[in-house]
Amino acid sequence: MERITARYYIETPYAVEKAAAVLAGEQSSGTFVAVPGETEELKNRFAARVELIELLETVSEPAIPGASSPDGQYRRAHVEVSWSVENFGHNLPMLVSTLQGNLYEITQFTGLKLLDIHFPETYASHYRGPRFGIGGCRSLTGVDSGRPLIGTIIKPSVGLTPAQTAETVGILAQAGIDFVKDDELMASTANSLFEERVDAVMQVINRHADRTGKKVMYAFNISDEMDEMLRKYEHIVRSGGTCAMISINSTGLAAAKRICDIGELAIHGHRNGWGMLNRHPLLGIEFPAYQKLWRLAGVDQLHVNGIRNKFWESDDSVVRSIASCLHHAPLDKPVLPVVSSGQWGGQAFETYRRTQTTNLLYMAGGGIMAHPGGPAAGVTALQQAWEAAVGGLTLAEAARDYPEFGKSVEKFGQLHFDRA
């Protein structure tokens, strides 16, 4: 029977081998004491197995509260555990309950993080995965493989009317923007009802597409209760839209998969709440495992933060996240990484140097909207930055050769330095 293997980073006050055995037992056929019916035949078929233990360092203070160590030492290790697919079938919520679930509450651990998941090919093939992915999003926006998709976020996030939003989208469309999105805080507000905003924005986008042949992708935030999400999705389709955004940690795997399964719109997965899942080095889930779950659910685009971002995440972590989205497994359907968080053209050079890819949706909010020459100049500056980065120019050379990018360096370069 096929097995799914999960890799963990653990810390325990006890012997690592015993703690790993508790992990496997608690999350499959076992409990804290033998019970009637727990036969050897049953355990051989359904019990999780500890496949690998790699001992790491020992520390004197626990990473998170838990049981006190009998000898004052807390042992860290990488552990791999496997489960028979029979235990949960093709059920993503049950898979998550199995691979994570109560593990974070077990007293044998003073630290536990899910690092990665290996799916057998036949298991993964049960899922369609991203309907559009990188190639489909490029096709919908008319952007070839020589550069990233350039996108922005409508700001202020809350407060603009549908008419004001549509006016801004019109300016951005004229400037050659590829992608625009609602902020994650914007769904349907008192002065910007969802349907009115969709209608106003899509009138502008459709007119621009009729005139130029280029259709801007707008990710309308449909995050809501299930029935409302379905209704909002259909309204976008009727209006000629190409994308819907979901706050995936808020709606959950099952709801997101239901939306992705419809398959008429590209799905922009916003990961707000990510820090709650990942920020502690010995608690939660790492992005390689996280993105695989959402890839199976069918998300086409997924946030990865950005180089020299305004949040806590390191550049190394961002680079690993981008690489994991672009990896072929599972399904041989990469997810389009969404680079965002305090980005402007200045980070394009380091982003390209470290990733060597243009298969990105490169998002700049203030970096476009607050450009000294206005949003149109902001779009041009981002395009220039990536053209220069891919062409091998330095930031200083690009600032000299491209006037709009040069103006953004004058404004954002010093702001970025001050913030850092």
C-alpha cells in the first residue's frame, strides 16, 4: 500500500527514538496505553512508521513550553514518519489532521515543525492541481517568458469607492500593468460593495482589452462563507474577469479546493496569517510542505514574500519558497510565486541574481502607486528594473539609463535604507 512521508524538525526532553514513536502512534493507530482490538495485524497495516531519525544538537532551554527534561537537556532531530494512504484516502483536511493535528500539543515535544511532505505519484495524480499555473497566467495576461508579470495592489486598502478603484485601474492599464488585486482586507465594504466594484473595474478592463488586445488580470477578493464565495466567483465570470483571490488560511483547504475545482478563473492564494504558522523556528510548518498542500488543492498563484521585505522573513527563506513553488513535484504543475511585501524595482536585481527566474508575479504596492511620477511611471519603473536585471545591469547602471527607474531609486532607495 502506498505511503505518504512527512519530515519534521523536533525538540524533545526525552530520548528522540521514544518521542518519534509517540508521534507515529498518536497520529495513527495508537494511544497512551494498549487497548482491546489493537492487534499486530491492525498495527502492521495502519500504524505510522518511523522511517528515519537524524540527531542534531542538544540545548539546555526548551524552544516552547512543555515537559521538563529529566536531565536538563532538550534533544533536536530531523524525523521522517510515513503513513499508509488507507488511513485518510484522498482527503486533504484529514491528511493535515494526520500530519499535524494534535502533534503540537503532545507533551513529549518542546518543538515541532513540519518541514516537507513526499507524496507518491499515484496519490498526487488524483488531484488536478493548478488549472492555470504559470503558463496559464502568462497566457491570460499576454506576458511572454522574458519577464515577470508586474502587479500592484489597490491602496488605500479600504475606503475607495468602486468608481475611484476603477479610475486607478484605468491609469494602471494604460501604463501597461499586467495584474492588479484587491487588498486582503478588502472584500465587500459599506462604500464598495463587491458586485459594484467588480462591475466598475471590469468595464474599464474590458474596454481596454477591446482597444488594445491586452486584458489586465484583476484578482477580486472573494474570501467569505462558502455559498457567498461561489456567488461572487460566478459574478466575476459573468463580468468577464479572469482571476479570484482567496485568503487561503482563513477559508481553509476544503473551501479553497471547491473554488479551484470550478476551473474558470485563475486562483490567487493570499497567505495572510503565514507568520502564525511559520515564524517560530520550532513550531508550525515550513513553506515547502505548505505549498504542496495548496498545490494539490489547485491554487494557481501563491504568495512567497519578497527579497529585503518589510516583514520578518529572511531572504534565504524567500528564495527557498520561490524554488519550492517552481519545483515540478507534485503533479509536474508549478505554482506561480507571488513576490510582494515592501517591493519596488530596487529588489529586482537581487531577486533575479538569487533565483535566476522570471517566472514570478512581482507585486509592488507603494513601489508603484507612490512613484514620484505617479502610478503610470511606477509601472514603467518596475518594467525597466526587471529588463535591466535580466540584461545584467547593476542597479546604479539602470538608474542612470532608465529615467523612471532612476526616480524610484531617488525616493525608495533611501526609504528602504532607513527602514532596514
